[in-house]
Amino acid sequence: VQLQASGGGLVQPGGSLRLSCAASGFILDYYAIGWFRQAPGKEREWVSCISSRSGSTVYADSVKGRFTISRNNAKNTVYLQMNSLKPEDTAVYYCAASPIVVVTTWPTAVYEYDYWGQGTQVTVSS
């Protein structure tokens, strides 16, 4: 079971990046997939989540309207499209898989996720 995050890089403020989270060894559609980020000296912060099966989505207030999470089941991959990037978005971004079936609450805590990708660095700077 493995998650591979990719797509990070250096971008100017206002720019865009698309992160990918590819799964191997399990069917990603069976899990809720979340994106987290961690800036230097800060705790890991939940960013967004897409539910299993229905593909419902939810976002942290700090990224709402700028980031979009999506899933391609044929490629067993989840994406995070990040637009209008700000310097405060600079962090290592991680994708993770949670077995929680979303009914009324979303998995937003680190402990609710069983599998983690290795992280990809996003730097927003001029």
C-alpha cells in the first residue's frame, strides 16, 4: 500500500500548481483522501478532503475558493489544483487515505488517516 505525492515546486504569488496523489496496492475510491500541509515550525494542517464513492469535497477556510480537489478513478489518483497561490501556502503537502465513510463529519485530524504519501514541497515566492 503506497501513496505517491508529486507536482510541487516553486511558483510566484498568484500562480498555480496541480498536485497529484497516486495510489498503488489499494483502490483509492474506497477511501476518503485528504491533503494536509506542514510549514516549517508548524503543526500539520488539514487542507481538503474528497469522500469515497460519492466524491463530495470539503475545504479549509484558508483555501476555499482557490483550491480544488478531484479524483480520477481510472488512474487511481487524486489531484489538488491550487490557484491564486499566496506565500502563506508555502509548505510540504501530504496526501493521506482514511477509511472513514463520510456521513455527517469529515476526517480532518491526522490520526484519522491510515496511509500517507511522502510529501511534496510547494514554495510560493517572488
